[in-house]
Amino acid sequence: MTAMSPLAEPAPPPLWRAVLRTQPRLAWVLALALLLAVVVLAFAAGKYPVAPGDLWRSVAARIMGVASGLPPAVDTVVWNIRMPRVLAGLLVGAALAAAGAVYQGMFRNPLVSPDILGVSAGAGLGAVVGIFVGLPLWWVQVLAFAGGLIAVGAVLGVAALVRRQDPVLVLVLTGVAVGSLLGGGISLLKLLADSNTQLPTITFWLLGGLGAVSPRDLAATAPALLAGLLPMALLRWRVNLLSLADEEAKALGVAVARLRLVLVAGATLSTAAAVSLTGIIGWVGLVVPHVARLWVGPEFSRLLPASLLLGGGFLVATDTLARTLAPIELPLGILTAFVGVPFFLFVLARSGGRECAV
């Protein structure tokens, strides 16, 4: 008989990851510094550059209620054009990344994203209906928000009728089916839309972007975004227990069905609000939680704040590229796919799937 070879020991983590895991304060300092640098760059870059010193003077003058002494064009660019875009990018990126982290932990599947329950498809169909019938922009956003909530409500209602199967599997499969049905509705309306006026608007909205975000839109949507993030933040210490089998989690005193419902409601609310504001932006909720997991580890009380910081910074950085790479503004959905897909494939190939474990 030949001797059996011993099991290969897992390769040690890279030095940078080992340092971040052993020095958690350093990880948070780096994440905050990176976010601040991205925000300053977002204000500075563009067809009308704003120097960091001018940005500081404008912000300080607005806080103290005095004149900044800068040309009026600088204050206009900072407060009326770039401030809404940067704040929207921070909120939407944070919401999508947090929802992705919650869904991945709750469904015990590292390949799910915020639209797994059909929220993006429902919001997209609602917005397309509004554009198709010629409603104003704010009505398009209202229909998108309502469509996302209705889609997830339908998924939860159908899943509640199926009690003999694994509830997580039923939710995922129902979400895929409902999302496919709603996607068919979007395709039908695109086919019927006027090719000169309605179809370009529908296509551009579905690709996502921050160019049309106004301070009024942001003020109307921010409460829903923050309300969706609140239960995820308050319950972040319990999400780890959902990675266990339902019977084990119940044995530890967790009301699994109630906890899952609250988390789904929070993630759905924040995702629907984000999609209604910016259109459909993919890959943020799938890729950013994996990056955060590499950064701070899988423990969810650390993973959620890291996802918030990195998600906001990622979307602001992507939006800065979208408006500076070409003479015309590129849709965010295209850039997030170009950035997210290669990175995700690189992580999978480099780790053999180990890094994507929840």
C-alpha cells in the first residue's frame, strides 16, 4: 500500500491582508482616507476644475454663513452641480453595497446581489412605464420606487405559499422567476416605445447615472435610503447567525423568519430608493462586499460598515470616471460592469472561490 500524502495546508494570506486583520484600526483609517481622497477628487475633476483649497474655502464659508470670496462660478459648481452628485454617489453606493452584503450573508450565497428578489427589475419596469406614458421625471422616480417594492412583495407572497421547501431557496428561485417576468415587460415596452424619443430615454435610464440628480431629488430620496439602512445597521451582529442552518439559529434563540423579513425589508427599501434615484447600477452590491470581506474579514459587524465606506467610495470614483473619460458622460452601468466583472473574475481565479465564502 502506498502511503497517503498529508493534506495540503492552506496558503497563508498575503502580508497586506494579515496586517489589516491584526490591525483593525489601520484598516478603518485607510478606508476613511481612501473615501476622503475620492470625494476630493470628485469635486476637483471635471470640465471646470475646483482646487482642494477652493473647495475648503467654499465649504467653510457655507458652514460659517459668510462669503467665500471665490468667483460665483466656483460656488455654483460645488453646491449645485457636484455636491448632489457626490452625496448621491455616496448614499447609493453605500446602500447597494450594504444590501449586497446582507443578501449574501442572509442567503448564504456569495453570488447574490441586491436585485436577487426582483427589486431592480420591478423598479426598472415602473420607470419604463412612466417614461412610456410621458410622465415627468419625479413621477418616473415614484413609479420606479413603487415598482421595486411591489416586485419584492410579490416574491415574498409567492414564497409564503410554498412551505415545504427550504425558504431561502424558494425566495431566490421566486425572485429569479419574477425578475425574468418583469424583464420581459421592460423588453416589450422598449419594443413598443418611439425609437426617436422614448427609447433613448428608457435605455439611458436603465444603464444608470447620477447626471440627472438634483438637490430636490436627493432630499426626497435620502430618507428612504437611510430608513432602509437603519435595520441592517442595528441588526448587523445577528446576521452572522443566519449563515447557520435555520434549526441551529433557532436553537440559539434567533427568530429566523422575523429577522430575515426585517433584513429583506430594509435591503429592499434602500435598493428601491437607490434605483429610483439613479437607475439600475449593477455589480456594486456583488463586488464591493467581497472587497470589504478581504479588507476586514467576514464578521458582519465589521463587514457592513466596511461595505458602506467602500461602496460609497467606489460609486463616487466610478461617476468621476464616467464624466471625465470621454467628451460625453458615460452611463454608470457600463463602467461598473467593466470594473466589476474583471475584478470579480480575478478574485475567483486567484482564490479558487475561497475568498467568496461568506
